[in-house]
Amino acid sequence: MPSRIPTLLLALVFALLAGGADGCSSDPNVEGAKLDLRNGDYERALENIDEALATNPDNVEALQLRVEILRQQYENTPGAQPKAAFLAANFDDMVSTAERAASLAPDDPTNETVNLSLWVLAINAGNELIRDPQADVADAIGYFQRSTQLVPDSSQGYLGLGLANLRTGDAAQALAPLERGVEVAPDDPILAYYYGRALVLSDRPSDAVTFLEGAQSRFPEDEDVQTMLLNAYTLAGQTDQAIDRYAAVVDQQPTNPTYRYNYGALLLQAERYDEAVEQLTEATRLAPDNSDAFYNLGAAFQNRAAALNEQYIADPEADGADALIEQRNENLEMSVAPLMQARTLSAGTEDEAGVCDALFRVYTQLNRVDEAQAVSECAGISMN
């Protein structure tokens, strides 16, 4: 999955809540809490606020300030894990406190500021969990759900909620928030990409094609949208449409290595090997670090050799049969260099074994026994 998670870092100032020259409350406990907050004594500030609320549970200013005290305490908690634990323990309390303040004083503009602060908190907390490889991504879902309730007209919460569900492997659950996000922000290519991805992963390739064709028209320069559309075409069995589309795209942007690679991969799948070799050769020239392009180029030569071999087997006595064998061997030889480069680029990854397997089969067909032996272990093949 592309790393396209947006970052939201907002600093909200609560001059009225924290108190200052302009702050004046009739409750001494509220005033004391403001002073404690300015001094960074969060525990004492909470004690003062709780005393104020025990005296008057409907004190809107105290409710608002209680949310701000907890927010600042969270922001100033040292260490990622303690910080996350604090928010997990207190976020629902903050939201319910803010909701009570809003219900008591629906026209108080400070409530909007408090609400926005909690939305920012939820978005940032969710994004941090998504980015943290040690975190449980499922924990982000609750924060993003809250964010969509706090500010339902922002697309960021819907995007985050969709991403969190995708990361947990629940593409079907990601569809509704991502669809809503696309409705809220139709000009956002990131949302379009992930909604298309969710459709593909939910086994709805035809729906994905319909949506992604529209998205590609809106975002013609977005390579991720293009690639996802390719996947959707392939899964929907619409290879011819995909080839036609990529032919036009490559013609418009001939130096784009991603489009060259995608086009070549489609041609290879369609068994149009001569054209596939042309596109994949160019893809490797434009992106010499793309191991997949080198692997598929080797596969194109290998498959073309197999097709020539089938022609020979069909009529070994025909005129030109010997030439077919020569061409077959030439193509096998031509597959070696790109496959070796693919192995170099994929060394140490899960893909290396697949490349070694392809090399083993080529070397075996060419009767290059020593070289086949050399890659057999990497390919997971025993020659004993």
C-alpha cells in the first residue's frame, strides 16, 4: 500500500479557557484551575475543576476547562506509549464532557473550539497508530469513528477510518467511510485511490472499474489511481480495455516508467510477447531499480520461447522447424540477463526465490547444468 497518510498538526489556543487578563470566573475553583493549568500542575487543576463541578454540575466553563486540562496533560505526557495509554483512558471522558457543555450552552462559540480540539486529537492519534509498526491498528478505528462524529463534514476522519479498516484486512468495512469521504472531498485523489482499492479488495472489480475510470479522468497524472485501475481491469476480465487505455497513456507520457511497466505487464498477460518486450525493455531503461520490470522482461522472453517451442512440437517436420528451435534458444538466452538483474535487485527479499526458479528453468532448458545447480538452492529445488 502506498504511503499516502495525511498528517494533521494543529495547535489550538485556548486563551479564554486557560484564563489570563481577560479570564474572570465567579467560581474560585475554576480560577484556581486556570492558574494550575498555566503552571502545568494538571492533577491539581483537575481537582479544582472537579470541586467546581461537584458544586455546580452545569458549570459550562468548568466543563470546557476540564477538557482543555486533559488535552494539555495528554500533549505534555512524555513517551509515546504512556501518551497513548493516557489518551485511551481519557478520550471518551473528554468527549462526553464536551458534549455535556454543548448541550447546556449550544450557542456558546467556545464549545466549537473545544469540539475542534477533540477532532484534531482524534485525527492525530489515529494517524500515529496507523504509522506505528508496533501499534495495533485496530485501536485507531475508535478515534477515527469519533472524528467523523465530531466534524462530519471533514473528509480526513473518513479517510483515516477507511485506512484503519484496510490495514486490519477488513476491506468491506472500509467501503462506507471511504465512499462518504469521496462524497465530501470529490477532488481528493488519495480518497479516490483508497476507495478504488477497497472496491478491488472487496471482490467488486466491475464497480472498481466504473469508479476508477471516473477518478482517472479527474486525476490523469496520478500513478496510483492508474495502477489500481489496471488491477481492477485485470480482475474484472477487461484486459483489452486496459491495454487500449495504457496504449493511449503511454503515447501521451512515453517517459513514465510506471505506465510503461503496467502496459508491458498487460501485454505479457495477453500473450503479445513482442510488444511486451518492447514496453518492458523501455521500463527497465527508465527505472533501472525496478526488479519487477526486469523479472517480467525475462518472463516475456521465456514465454516467447515457450510459444516457439509449441509451434515446433505441433509440426517438427515442417519447413523452418529447426529455425524455431534456434529462435527458442535465443529467447531463452535473452531472458537470462534481465532475470539475473531482477535477482540482484530482489536479493534478500521474498521475491528472490521466484526469480531463482525462473532462472533454474531457463538454465535447465539450455542444458547449462552448472548454472542451474548454482541457483537451485535459492529456488528451493533439490538436484540430489
